[in-house]
Amino acid sequence: MLPQGAEPVIRAFVERADIAALALFMWAATTTGLLVWTLKELAAANRRFDAFVRELTRFNERAGRNRD
């Protein structure tokens, strides 16, 4: 469940009994992961919308529906 390399970091915090710092680290790591995931999904949605607009433009050109 934990990312690779996280165990030594967690162990270092627990050995020093610095649970507040561990909680802050876990919150920051989770928030960063969610931000990366959100940006990835936003980029994918942008690509899908761009493809949709291109297809709509192609359809309008084939149907003879020019905006001019």
C-alpha cells in the first residue's frame, strides 16, 4: 500500500516518536499524489474535448455548414 522507499522514512519518524511530522508528511504526500492525478485527468479531458471539437468541425465541413 505504501510507495516504494516510504518505509525507511516512516520508520525514521516513528523511531523518534514524531507522529505529528509523520502525519504532515503523509498529508503532503497524499495531496501531491492527488494533484498529479488531477492534472493527468485534466490533460486527458482536454485531449478528449479537443478531439470532439475537431470531429465536430469535420462534420460541419462535410455537411456544408460553414459559419461564413
